[in-house]
Amino acid sequence: MKALVWTGINELAVETVDDPRILNAHDAIVKVTTTVTCGSDLHLLGGYVPGMRAGDILGHEFMGEIVEVGSAVTKRKVGDRVVVCSFMSCGQCVYCKAGKTSLCDNSNPHQGMGEGLWGAATGGCFGYSQITGGFAGSHADYVRVPFVDTGAFPVPDGVTDEQAVFASDAVPTGWMGADLGGVQPGDTVAVWGAGGVGQMAARASMLLGAEKVIVIDRLPERLDQVTRRIGAETLDYSSTEVMAELRERTGGRGPDVAIEAVGMEAHSHRADGVYDKAKSLLKLETDRPTALREAVLSARKGGSVFSLGVFGGYVDKFPLGAFMNKALTLRSGQQFGHRYIPMLLERIAAGEISTDHLATHVMPLSDAPQGYDMFKKKTDGCVRAVFHP
């Protein structure tokens, strides 16, 4: 089969690789119909996440048709059209039973790597380096799906691929930020990042009752989508001072909930951005937390901050004093998609959540390297590149 593989830092190629096989009785083989770039893939592409090996297949946000199932599969069958959660859940461990499925104890066979870096391993994830299990990703004709009974969700009739595919990762990730960030009716919410996840966090906040939602970015095509398709306010950080503007829009208090949806490669035109880039180039810090710092400093006293962006290692100049003295609540995590995806597919079908506008560039898998180049460089108004194998 054909697949998009990582061949080195900032190098991708579509190559012929072995077809996947059933390895466990709970597996299925899914014929991929739609698979999407994700901002966190860029951390892999640039070599910022440890554990990448030449030949690794990228992709973790996808959907398709089940074409083969293992002998122990009971809830899914050949022919089902499904969205697959990017993280894997065994459904039986203490974390999965608590709904914290990205922390699954049984889906990541490479426990030692996560334990060495973070003190404990996450669950398995498709196409996201050896540290999350070394699983082949979804930018391919076919993909092996472990624990398919718990991780694959039927797509409602009438929902298109370009609508449904974002329920694999972007929509539940954004919803989790608003939900576990504690958004309440009447709140003011600020979201850093107007990519797919940031837009979905903004929409989730609105559906949970937020009175005002402000999305912060600098790219006009993304800010335009926020205005037209999400219905939230926008703030262009390249033309104003973010913290001052947020205080102005919130009566001097700051947002009740600050959601960071940028991650380890945050851009900044200020001195701290230059500082972070220099430190990361010198290997003196691994991640650039500009947006997270700003979220902590901007949040109102007693408010909450949720970090949705992917971080891999260590950051510098974290405003611990602001966090402690303002009595903030800080939460984070990879998405607990299994608890949200069925509900979110229903909301997409009902028209409450718009997702298809994120698919700005739709192309065959053979063009995936060019798609990633546009996505990384943010050229031609690319918000997300979508591939059809």
C-alpha cells in the first residue's frame, strides 16, 4: 500500500509499505477514506518530539471503512463507516474506566520511553512516534486499529467525511479544553490559537454557555473563519498588546477561562519569542511556551487555564508566581476523546458544530508532502490539508 512516511527532519515521502495485519483478536483493519494534518504533527516533522524513526507513517486524525475484524471484536463489523479516536483505549484499565482514556495503561507497548521522560507513559496514539507506542499512522491506504470496539465510532447518515473526520481529534480536543477548563454559563473565555483545535474550543465554550469568547491569532484566514463560522470575537496579537486588550474587553479582570491551543512551537514577535527560539536552538529548553505564559498572566484571579497544545519536555520562564498568587487552576491533557466523540458526532449531524470549513485544501494522498508544506508554512490560506488515499 501507499503511505506518507517521515524520512528525516522536515522530510516526508509517499512510499510503498507493507499492508497492515490483524495482530490481536481485538484489532480491525480500516480502509482510510479521509485523513487530516494536525498542528501537533508539525512537532514530529521538525524533530521536536523524541522517538521518531525513518519510515514512521504519520497521521492520527482519520476515518474510514472497516474491512477486516479480529475474532474478539463484537461491537463493530466489516462495512462500518467509522471515525477513529486518535488515542487508543483498552476500556478496562483504571484510567479508561474513569474516562481518562489517553492515559490508558494497556495500549502503549513502549512504556519505558514515557516513564523516562515524563515519569509515566501515555496511552497509544496513531502515528505519533515511538513514545506513544510506535503505531503506524493514518496517512495510508489502510491502518490497523487496536481496540476497535472502544475506539471506532459509527458516523451518522448525512454527515460527510469532511465534517466527520475532525471528530477524530480536533473537535473532542477542543471540547475537552472547554469542559475540563470549567467553562460555565456567563463566562468570558479567551482561546490562544485559531487553528482547528482552537476554533473547536471556542465553539465548545459557546455551547457550554460562555457569554463572550475571544480567539487570539495573527493569521487573517483563521480569524475570518472564527468570525464567520464560529461566531466568536477575535484578537490579532500582531497588532495589539494581548493582555491589555483582554483586560479592556473584560472590565479590567481578565478572562474566567484561558485555553491555550498552540503548543510547543508558539510564535511570538516579542522579546520572549526570540529568547525561546534561541534557547531551543541551543538545546537549553525543548518547548516555546509563549502562549501558555500569556494565558497564565491574562487569566483573572481565581480563574482557570487549560493547556491543550502539545508539549514534549521542558520550558523556561514559566510564570509560577502569577499562577500561585492569582490562585489559578491549571489543567492539561491529551484528549479523552472516547467520552466525547459520540455526543460530538450527534452535534455535528444536528448542525450545532461546523467543521467542514477547516478542510481548506483537499487532495489525494500522493500530494501529501506538498500539503504538509503548505500547512507548515501557512501558505495559500491553508488551515488544514485533508488527504483522500
